Amino acid sequence: QPHPDTVCDLCDHMKSQHGNFSPDDEAELFQDTEDDFQVGVPVGETPHADWPLHWHAYYDQVDGLEALWNSLPPEKRHALDPCGCSVLHVAVLRNSLKVAEKLVMDLEFPIDDVKNKGGFNAMQAAVHRKNRAMVRLLYIGNTRRLNRIANQAKPKFLQQMADMP
């Protein structure tokens, strides 16, 4: 089996070989080092500068991710790498629970239906990896975010009902 050099290749490799992301393949797939990993680009090409949040998620660096998050514009925070992976996808695929927790609980990163090139959204990737802790975290984080949105809309909705004839 070829060893993928990029997250894109990881998605393609896993989809073609297994149809899902199997935790059993993690040891074989993630043998690279910090020196040779670059999110979304082949080894030896452009460094991780285009997707710095993805890099921090890959290496479970919560402090670096949080500091960088605050300095980036919103469109860069939600950028997708060439394989369609958000920073949350990378955190899930790398089992970076600390980064995923920071993203969904503190930074309110949306758990949405953005699917990567492998055909998975972040929740589906966590489910396919049979990572109960990650699935629970994503579910709770998404529920909190949706409740906050509903609570913000509630006064306007109640006012509209009060104004009805």
C-alpha cells in the first residue's frame, strides 16, 4: 500500500482502500514527522503557510491554534485545504481531541455538512473511526452552538408574535 504524503492523498487512499477511515490503519498512515508533513501539498513543495490552522490541528497544538485563530480573518479560519478538509476534519482524523474541543466549544466552529474529498464531514469521519469521545464532543459542541443561535433569535421571534394581529 502506498504511504500518503498529504491529507488529500490520505482521503483518497482511505476511500479507495477501505471506503471509510479505519482506526486500524492509523499507525501505517501517520508515520511521517513534523519536518516532512505539510497539509494538502506534497512533501517538498509549499510549506504549511496556506493552511496554518490545519498544521496546528495536525500536531495537536491548541495554544498555537488559538493564537493564530484570533489573528486570522473569518474566511481564513474556515478555509478548506485542497482535499476539502476543514481544520476540524484534520483534528478529527488525527484524533486531536484538545484541538477539536477548542474549536467546537470555545471558538464555536460549526459542525456542518462540508464534506472532504473522501466524502466525509467531520462527524462522519469521527463515527467511521469509532471515536466515541470525538463524536460526543462534536455532538455536544454543535448542540451548544445551535442552542445559542436559537436563544439569540427567540426575542425577535416573540416580538414578531406579539405584533401579530
